Amino acid sequence: MRPTRTGLAVLLLATVPGVATAGLLVAHKSDDTISLVDTDTGRAQVTLPTGVGPHEVTASPDGRVWVISDYGRRDSPGSTLTVVEWAGPRRVATRVVDLGEHRRPHGLAWLPGDRVAVTTEGSRHLLVVDPKSGKLLQRIATGQEISHMLATTPDGTRAFVANIGSGSVTVIDLAAGRKLRDIETGAGAEGIAVTPDGSQVWVSNRAADTLTVIDARTLEVLAEIPCPGFPIRVAVTPDGRRVLVSCARSGEVAVFDVETRAERVRRKLDLAPVEGSARRLFGDRFGESPVPVGLVIDPDGKRAWVAATQADVVVVIDPETLDVQGLIATGREPDGMAHVAARP
């Protein structure tokens, strides 16, 4: 493995005003940028360069450090993380963490102790990284194909990795630094989320058009639920009562009840793909769908944001009714998002 390297560049942002409200980080896969959007106004406060093909982003609990996975392009796999640090409203520091032989970084999760977990599809691993020093603290093999998205228990001791190519979820003991087992879920296992109480794992199997519910403690499969439309991302409301699912092929968002596991409501996003979107990652495989993928719920549970990757907008919706509350214009191909706390 190549030695880990970190490079530091300081950007002076004289035009950036103080940010007093909470923000939404939005990664743009086709622009190689990330924006911080004011969640009250819907305006981008700043847009910064990342590595090639930023797919996902996570942020520290105080919102001052952001980590972005630089996935790369179809024929040019990435192997870096971009780390952004806010040192005040007019001063931002960015650096690059080199993951060496570990290619195609994707899913991210912030862990206790200011560590970050990241999946790497190319090497079939989950890595734990110190974003400040750039050191790789743990290297845990999943042994599965296309280890993509990642979710962790609230205490950060256990990770669940969704493997698209294997149709499985890999369970990892982060405290011990070892793999526990693989759980078969369904073809195209991709979206994944843990309920706030840490008791259940919800997985979206995009090719099977199903959701799988796993007991996070016993690791037994509790249920398989139909979910047509190519379910691709999953998010649980802060109260643990509802699960939101973005469906890429049908261009819909669906809500499921955690207790009954029944679908409560489904709404189609009335958006069209932008010109040239057929040349992007998903091509034209979903026809006129705006291809909703990235999905984030506000910590207060009153709003959710859905990234319509082929329409170049983020849709603001009510997490219970799915009523559209607004649209946020973004860069090209928005996808990975993260909510960040208010900053001075």
C-alpha cells in the first residue's frame, strides 16, 4: 500500500457572509464540487472544489469538518477523500487524504472520537480514517462485491455495509475491528439506515424492488417488504416512526411505517431530466425520471431533502405527507448530502 499523504490548501473566502443558520451539504458528481446551502433561504453560501466524482459526504457533529468521498469516473476510479475544515466564516482549509490501493470510496459515517468510516468498492473494504492526520486506523475486508452505502449504530460500535453486487449486508464490529457476518437481503442491496434506537436496520434492494428489515442485535431478518420503483436510498425520521425511501426508476419517494412496516404514502416528483443528463452515471436507463437518490431528514423531523440527480435540484418535502415545500437549484448531478449544525 502506498504511504498515506495529506495535502493542505487554504482558501480565503472574502465574499462569504457569516453563516448563522443550519446548512445542507450537497455534493455535485458532474461538477466535482460541494456546496453549503442555507436551509432557510435555499441559497448556496459557498461552493468548493473536491476530488473527481464526489458521491457522498459526512460532517462532524459540530458541522465544522466535512469529509467527501472522491469516487472518480466510470473509467478512472478515485482513491481519495476531500476534507474541509471551517476555521471561521471567511477562512476555510481543505486537504486530501490518499487511500492508496483502496479505490472507489463511497459510503461514509462519522464515528465517535472524530473518526470516519468509509467503504471502498474497488478493494471491498471498510476503512476507518482519522480525517485530521489522514491516517488509516482500520482496514476491514467485506469480501463482498460493490460495498457501497454504510450505516452505523448510534454508539458507533457496529457498522452495516450494503453490497450492491452481492445483494447482502456485511456486519462489522468496529470496536474489535473485524467482520461478523454477511446477511443476504436481495438483489442490488444499496440504501441502508439504522433506526435511532439502534434496534433495526432497513435496507433497500434496488434490483429486487424490496426492503429488508434486520434486527440489529440478533442479525436476524425480520421482514421483506415490496417497494417498487428501484428503491435506492433509505432514511429514518428522528422519532424512529417512519422510513423514507427514494425510488430512482419511478421518480418517487415513499414513506413506510416502522411499526407496521406498511407503506403509508408515495409521491411522484414532478420534474424532468435536464439536457445532457443521459451522459451521466445512470444514463437514460430511467427514461423521464428525475432520478431521486440522495435523501436527508432534518434533525427536527420537519423537513426532508431529496436530490433529484438528473434534474439538478434538491426537493424539499414534508417527511410525513411528502408535500413539496420547495426546490433548491444546485450544481450538476447532486447526490450525496449531509445536514450540518449552525455555525457562528
